[in-house]
Amino acid sequence: MNIYSFPAIVAFVTNLTMAFVIFFGNPKSAVNRWISAFVLSFALWNISEIFILASGSEEGATLAAQILYRVIFIIPAIYVVSAYHFPRRVFDMAGSAVFHIAVFIIPITFLISSFPHFHIELISLSSSRTVYFYRIVILQDFQSISLLTTYFVYLVWGSLVMITKIPQLRTTTQKRRARLFLSGGLVFLLFSILLFIVERYAQATLYFYTSSTILSFVVSGFFAAAVLRGRMFDSPRAIRGGVAYSIASSIILAIYFLGVQAVTEGLLNYFKISSYAANALFVLLLVLLIRPLEFRIRRTLDNLMSRDLNRYRHNMVTFSRAISNYLPPDEFFRRVETFLLRQFHIRNVLILLKDGSPKEPRFSEWKDKPGSLRLKDDCFLVQHLRRVKGAVEFYDIDRKNIDGDVCSVLESKGVRLLFPLLSADELIGVLAISVRKSGQEFTAEMIDALSIFTNEVATAYQRNLAIDNMRKKEEEEFRVRHLASLGQLTAGVAHEIRNPLNVMSASAQTLLKKELSKDEEKELKQFIVDEADRLNKILTDFLSLSKLRSPKNENVSSQEILEKVRAAIFSTAGNIDLRISHGPIPETTSTDRDLLYQLLFNLGINAVEAIKERCKSEPDFDCADGIVSFSAASEDGGLEISVSDNGIGISEDNREKVFEPFYTTKDTGTGLGLSISHNIAEALGGQIRIVSRKGETVFTIRFENMKEYA
């Protein structure tokens, strides 16, 4: 083993690994078998070069050169058969054994006719003539001309087959793979021409070695890149791992053969260590180095081959988080469309959504405009997406079954991929993606990433639909409740107005029809005036309930307000005890003086009436025993004002209804006082809390954000 064999070792191990990975990826496939044979033939080329370079004797180098000679002229025949099969067989004759025999019989016949003489000779790469290399000898005889002609004719033949086949392939993936294979064949043809030119006209021995080495590296490097980067076959991750391991192994193997002999001899001479022990130690160390080196190489390959894909995935994850919150449909799909256009540099994106019409369901573009695409729910394309439940290449579908207008629109938009938007196996939309602006095709891993992304889009859209439905349901329920409240309010207003009107009407009719005494006439007129006042009060309270003015804050003394309220209800309270108490409170607070007064006045009147109701219902209870208490205190940074009484109390069933308009248990009440009080408390930034049982009721208003003044 010598340094000249190092490139051939790397190329051999790489090609051998790729050949086995491709073959075992799908051994039953004729495509995999022939492509693996094609790559394996280059591995045989490389191993023959290794034996020639490392044989150390002319006899061994000659034997390896004869094997290499046969391999070189058989490779074009394998290329032709592979071209007929890859990526799929178009010509029926390519599947017959007769065709395969016919392809191989010509180069084999010419090789046999040249036996035992082979037009290949050994050349020395070192002055000691211990390192040999080969050179193809081109003579003006029948064997040389026929083999050389067959070699290049077969390479051109295989390339023409691929050129003819590409327009007949249906899917973009097949066309992309066919173009990659054709590019590899043309690269091999070009460098073969250069190799023969160099070997024909170059004089320096090193030129022969360099040209052949470059050919080996170019061919193995191209097909490795085509398989890894171009996704000529599936399972790219497994292939990357295999190639990385093979490269690491070849490097370690080369290091062993190139360096171990010199090191072991030095150890043997200096330390008197056994050469077997030194060899074993170095083998162990090199084996331990294979795994970390393989890991580093694989990471490098992953970074090189999947750099764009990793960026796409990162951006998709970031975008998925951005649409995790609710967005209106138009905004949601505008963002999805913009993201896809910018991220993948796509020419067009079509998003079709199911409209949900029960009579004729269909899928329409989310932004409806003239010429927009529409798909019927029972059309072939929709049914095909339902059945596949995954990404579909437009050219994979038999377009004879697609409606002509639909097919024309998709073709005019340059659509290449179709993704179903599924929610619980229900098709709720279709995402159509066109070709990229760069002309590059979508790789298998990019399609997988897009499939995951569309699933997330479908999930987010379905969640948004659920939220929309909930909101519509809530709005409908609110509308129903609002109409019910309006009906209840109208009925209350009608009821409250009807009673005074009846009294006024009866009084007026009596005045018109009967001769009454002056006292009776005066009494009836007073009824009309009183009922008119009552009507005015009902309308005033109703307007206060519906049109509460905005608060006008000023510095107010809560203690002063309480005193004013007590004075205002004193005459109404009679012999009921009115009390005021307060703890430590600020001297003034910022609030609306009149609204706070009205709030406390309403609660005070309600407390007095509750005590009077108890006096009527309980003979043992005298109104003189009644107590209405007003209190104020600072609690946890807020102000609490309480109005309590020992009246009749509020039952548990009625406690939640007391703030509803026109709800009252009193014979003469309008049912608006507590409703107005509740609205005033909210307008002032407070909340009312009720604690009540028989003989004790407490209304507490807590103001959280009243500004204090010292």
C-alpha cells in the first residue's frame, strides 16, 4: 500500500457502499439492481487500480490490469441497460432477457476477440519501479478501434435513451431523477474523452495517473451528490450514514496502510516492542477512531445536504407558533400564502376551502375573484385526494379523469403539488403549490416537511372554525337573551304604565259622566295628578336606566355624602333609626358626587321599604325597631361603603334577580331602583355584593380604583 492508492481507496469504499445501499433499498426493483450494478462497476474499477498500485510486482499488477481492462469496456453496456430501466421502464423491449444479451454481446465479443492480447500496459510511478499504474494503448488495429468505438457509441446510446425518455415520464420526480442520471452519463462521457486524449498525447507518466484519479473522483463524487442531494433514491438519511461510515473507514484504512508500517518499525527498533503487538495496538486505536470520525463526516454531510431543509423546518416551526392564536380566516390564509411564497420562492399558491353548502358542496379559493378555481365535492381530483390523504404530484394523476377547465387552470398556474387539508379524516380544503421561481424541483424531504406543515395549517384552521362557531353561537344566544330581556323590559314598562293610565282613564270618565260633589271631584282630579306624577317617575327611572351619563369626577367627602343621604330619607324613614359609622377613611376621594349620592339614596330608600315590609308582614315587629346603617371603610387599598337593614330580607331565589329591570316584590315599586343602582356602581368603577337573610340585609359597594386625597 502506498500514497498513490489513497484516492482509489476512498472512491472504492464510497462506490461500494452506495452500490449496496441502493441495492438493499429495494432488491426486488430492477431499477435498483441495475443502478447498483452500474455504481458497483466503478467500485471494481477502483479496486483494480488499488491492486495495480499496491501489488509491488509486475505480475500482480498485470493481472489486476487485465481485470480493469474488461471492466472499463463493460461499463457502457451497463449504462445503456440502466438508462432503459431508470427511473422507470418506458420501452417494453427493455424488460426482456434477449435485449440484455444483445446489449452485452457486442462488447463481450470484441473483448474475447482480443484475447490473449489486451491493449493495456503498465507504467511506473516511482524510480524504484515498485509502484505501477496502467495505460490504455490505442493502436491502429481492429480490436482497439472496435472496442473504443463501442465504448463511446454505448455512452452516447445511453444518453440518447435518457433524452428520449424524459418527455415521456409523467411525474416531476421521475423527470428530475432522469435528468440527474443523464447528467452523470454525460459527465462520464466527457471525462472519458479527456482521459483517452491525455493517455494518447501526454508524455509524463504522472499525467496518466492524475487523469484517471480525477475521473474516479468525479464519477463517484457526482453520483454520491446525486443520490444524497438530488434524492435519486429514497432513504437519504440511511445513505448519508452509509457513505459517511465508508469515507471514515477508507480514511482510517489508508492511514493504517500508509503510516502503520513506518511507526511499528520505529517502535520495534527503539523500544524493542513486538511488531505484532504494535500492529494490534494501532488497529485498536484506529477502530476506536472510526466512529467519531464517521459521526463528524455524517454531520458535515447533513449540514451540506440538508442546510436548506433545516432552514425551512425552522421557519415552519416559527410560523406554526405564529398561527397558533386565533386569526380571522382572511388574515389566516393571507399569512399562510405569503409565508409559502416567500419561503419556497413559489410562483403561485392556491388555497381552496370547502364552502359547506348542503345542496352542492364545493371547494373554492379563499379569496374569491373572477376566474377563481372551483372544485365540485364529487369530482375525481377531490376524491383522489380523499383516498390518498397525502401529497400528490399533479402529473402523477391521470389527467383524463380531471375536468378540462380545472386541468387548464392548474396547468396555467404551474401547479406541481397538491396537499389535502384534513381534519379528523375530513377534507376541509386543498392546498396547491406551483413550481419554484428558480426552476428547482421539490425534494422528497421538502415534500414531507410541507405535508407536516399543511397538517398544522389544517389543524389551526379547524380550531379557528370551532372558535368562529362558538362566537356565532354566543352571539346568537346573546341576541336571544337580549330579545328576551327587551321583551321582559317592554312588558314591565307596559305593565307599569297601564295601571296609572287605567286610574287616570277611570277618573276622567267619572268626571265626565257623573255629577259629583266638589270634594269628590277634587279627589278624582288629585288621582289624575298623582298617577301622572307616577307615570313621570316611571319614565324618569327608565331613562336613568337606559341613558346613564358618564361620571364627572371631583374631590368628594364620603362622610359628607352619607350625612346628606341620611337627611334626605329622614322624613320617609319615620321612626326608623338611621345610623352612620365609619372607620379610617381618606378625607376625600375622586368620584362623581351626584351619582354616588343617587346610588346611596336608592339603597337607603330600598332599606327603609324593606323594614316597612317587615312591619306589615310581622305583627311582633315594630318599625321603631328598624335600623338602617350606613358605613364606610378603607379595605386593601379600596373604599367599601355598606348599607344594611334589619328588614324583611331577600330570599335566596330572588337574590340573583333583584338587579333585573322591573323586578320587584313590593306592591308599589317600579323594580327599577336596584337596576339603576347597579348601573351607577359599575359606572363609578365599583361592584355591589349582597348578603341577606331574614332580618338582615347588607349591600356592600367596593370601589377598587378610587383615588385618595389626604
